[in-house]
Amino acid sequence: MSKKEHELGEAELGVLRVLWDQGPLTVREVMEVLHERGRKVAYTTVLTFLTRLEQKGFVKADKGDQAYVYRAKASRASVTKSRVRALLDELYDGAAGPVVLHLVENERLTPGEIDQLRRLMEELDKK
């Protein structure tokens, strides 16, 4: 990637989320999904975001057909990892513990997430 994943703007990330959720789409299809999600943006604005994301290395355009089809090149996991790492570095000097404690204490976790957290903690204890 030419830019780090945490250097995405909010609108660019919104467009990338559409591609992660829906798969390869044309500019018009991305625009329609954004409209469904309550984000009223013009076709040219969506095209600008997709062009920027392509330049940054986050999406790839298939330019074989009349309408370009864009797909996510960066995975949700890689962007998440980079953004969380940047947050840890910025707020906690790289320490993950305070963030985990904050999330457990202040955010609502589903029973499944709590079970997964318990399993991960048990695995860590075994190591």
C-alpha cells in the first residue's frame, strides 16, 4: 500500500466498507448502496473517492467493461489492524491492555463475544 491503512478519511472508509460488504461494484452501484445507508452523495463524488482509494492502493478497478468495476484490494482485517495499532501508539504508547480494559468496562459485548474473549484468555493463560 502506498498509504497506511489508518490514513483513510471517513468518507473513503465508508466507500471501502461498501466494497467489503457487497463485493465488486460499479461507481453507480456503490453510490446506490451509500444512498441506502443514508449517505446522499453524487456520482462524481463517489468516483473521486474510488479514484483516490485506487491511487492509495486500497481498491482495484477492472477496466475491461464499459463501466469500471471496483473491488477492495485491502482487507477489512488489514485496515483494522493498522488503525488499531495507530490508536494504541497515539493514545497508549503501544500498550493494548488499557484499550481492552476500556472496551470491556464501557462497551456492550454480546454473549458470543464474551465467550470468545474467555477462550482467548484461557489460551493466553496456557502459554
